[in-house]
Amino acid sequence: MFDVAVFGSLFLTLFVIMDPPGITPIFLALTAGRPAKVQRRMALQAVAVAFGVIAVFGLLGQQILDYLHVSVPALMIAGGLLLLLIALDLLTGKTEQPTQTKDVNVALVPLGMPLLAGPGAIVSVILAVQHADGFGGQLSVWSAIVAMHVVLWLAMRYSLVIIRIIKDGGVVLVTRLAGMMLSAIAVQQIINGVTQVVQTS
């Protein structure tokens, strides 16, 4: 049987961690200046990458981490450092018009991972899959994962309307704000990772 409580719990957890409203200004900043068609494709690519990463870790996450001898805190610190580099580029205005290859890369990194499929989301999914009982529990978990990614795609896809309203000046402001938000997220993620390392040592 489909477990509504499991679905609701995981969906809300992922919503808070992946934060569709918070990802919107970052998405707008990273895709600014591209044609609308390219921006829509990047939104779909980012969500597809995030879902692929989440799905792989949901199925094989613990085995992958154990095989590579990588701890969750190390994953958090690495993700935080990557986000911090992206945030510095946004804050300093180093977001020149990219080539087609770079368009794809932005959709993969940092949008797909680690912004959407970050350590927090990955760990939550690994735990949810491990604790799900029977077919009904697994169905509830994976339904929540799919529903969350649909929400993420809708948030990014229809946030493009905002660009037409705020024009170039607004995009510059959004870029700086996104850089500041992203740097705060990155620093907090690094702090959480270091704290967990200290606590477990």
C-alpha cells in the first residue's frame, strides 16, 4: 500500500533541502543572457542530472561511499568548496557569455549537482530508501523523489518569465544576490561537514 506519511515526510524534507524558491534566483543568474530555448533546455537538463544522481545514490549510495572510502562529511565539504567557487564568480561578475559546451556544463555543475543533488538530499534519500518497508514504502519514497523533481523543473522553467520583467539591470542585481546566497550556503555546508568530522573523530 502507498504510504502517504512516508511520501509527505520525504517530499517536505527534500523541499526544504533542495529549496525550489531559493534555487530560482541562482538559476536565473547562471542562465542569464542565453536564448529562452537554451534556458528551458538547461532547466530540464539540470533536473534530469539531479534526478539521475539522486536515483543512483538511492539505489547504490551506501555501497558507493563505502567502496570509495568517502564519508558523508567529506562529501559535504567538497560540495561546499565547489559551491563557494561558483559563488565567487557570481559575486565578482565573472559570468561571461558561455559557449554551447559551457551551457551544458552549467546545467550539470553547479545546477544539477551539487545545488540540486547536494549531500543533504543524497543522504536523505539513502536513509529513506534503507528504511522503506516493502513495495508500498519504496513506491512512496520514489514517488516523493519524482514529485520533488517535477516541482524543481516547474520552478525553474517558469521563473524565466521573471527575466523578461526585470531586464538586464535586474539580472545583474539577481546575480549578485544569488552569489551572496550561494556563498552563505557553501560556507554553512563546509561548517556542517567540518563539525561532523570533529564530532566523529
